[in-house]
Amino acid sequence: MAHIIVVGNEKGGAGKSTVSMHVATALARMGHRTGMLDLDLRQKTVARFIANRLTTIKRHDLALPTPVYHDLPEVDQASLGPGENAYDRRLSQAVAAMERDCDFIVIDCPGSHTRLSQVAHTLADTLITPLNDSFVDFDLLAHIDGETGKILSPSVYSEMVWNARQLRAQAGLKPIDWVVVRNRLGAQAMHNKEKMGHALDDLSRRIGFRTAPGFNERVIFRELFPRGLTLLDLRDVGVVGQMNISNVAARQELRDLIKALNLPGVTADF
């Protein structure tokens, strides 16, 4: 059965889709059969990325390892049982169609609370929560006292993850490995960065997640999206000997992230 990786939080702009696209593509490039689902039915960033990638492959006759993307199937409302939710059925059918042929399924969630996102979290073997390195985003995980820095209470998102864990335990499934990924870390050891680190360490012990390094803000991510490419594809499309320091550093960030996720049977060999 496939190992399910859910990339989620309830805040836009934290880098969920960037993380989803790069993790899924890295797994595909390492030879793992990888599927993708996009639960943001309005924005569909991941769906657009895959469509752009397939266009680039066809146009330039490239052989780029690519995750297999599935849309959520439509369901006949009349076929639903009493009290059954249509979104639950659509997600379960999509996962069932992929899991026997995939080693990994990467599910990209929207930046808001939806029924699809809620159910997807209960399916997660690994949950990745990208977080911009600021206390604005920290509020996604917990509320703190602005003067003392003391953690007051978990956020509604943390409570949702807790509920997902409880449902998995009741079903006899293994616990969720929850990884909070720190994106847009400052290059220098600034005071805010240090305070964020302490706050995350404290909260991780209280609600049970671990942290991993993410991506710095880089223009290259936005430039590659219209072509459906990632940093790992540059040599395949003819960018040889032109990797600048920023691009090399970004590749290393991806390597470090893949290692930190500690996925079954995966090494960061790319």
C-alpha cells in the first residue's frame, strides 16, 4: 500500500504547493512510483504544475520522471449512502485508484479549512506543514502571549491534527509523523529566528511534531512553474554549467528536506 504524504496547513502563502511539487518530483526522479492529488479545487496549483510539465515534455521531447496526477472523480449524488459526504467518497475513490500502483501519494491541501483537507489529514502517514518563519504563521499552530512568549493554547489547526490522530488510533492505523517545515528562514541568526526556534521546540514537545528545514525565498521557483520544472530538472533541459550559487543552495535545501522526512525506503540521492 502507498505511503501517503499530506502537505497541509490552513494559511495561504506558506509554500505548500512548492513543497508538494518538489517532494513528489524528487521521489519520482529517485525511481519511486509517485502519485499526486490536488485538493484545492479552486486554485489547482499542483494540477497546473503537472499540466505545464507534460506540455514541456511533449514540446521538447524530454524524458523527465513525473508524478502521476489524478483529478478527484465526480460521484453520483444518488449513489451516496445516508449521511455520506460526497467529498469523502471522491477522495477515497481517488486514493483507492492510486494506492496499489504507487509507492507514495502526495496530497496537496488548500490554505483553508475544508472537508477534503480534514479527511486528508486522517489519511496521512506523513504530514508536512510548511510554515513561514514568523510569529504571524506560528499562530497557525498555537496562540502565545505577546509579551512573555508563553504558549497559551493550541490553534484550531493543531486541534484538527489531534483529532485526525485520534481517528487513526481508533482505526488501528499507525501514528501520523507530523513534520513542521520552516520556510523562508533568514540567512542570519536574527533574534526573531532564534525566538521562533525556541517557541517551536517548546510546542513540538507539547503537541508532538518535529521540525525540518525548508526553502528560502528564491525567484527560481516562480520562474520554473510555467514550464512545470523543478530545480532537479535543470540539467535535463540543457542548463549545464550555469547553476548559480542560489540554485545550488536550493538543491541542497531539497536534499536536506528529503533526508529530514525520513520516508520509508528513501535516500536523498539525486
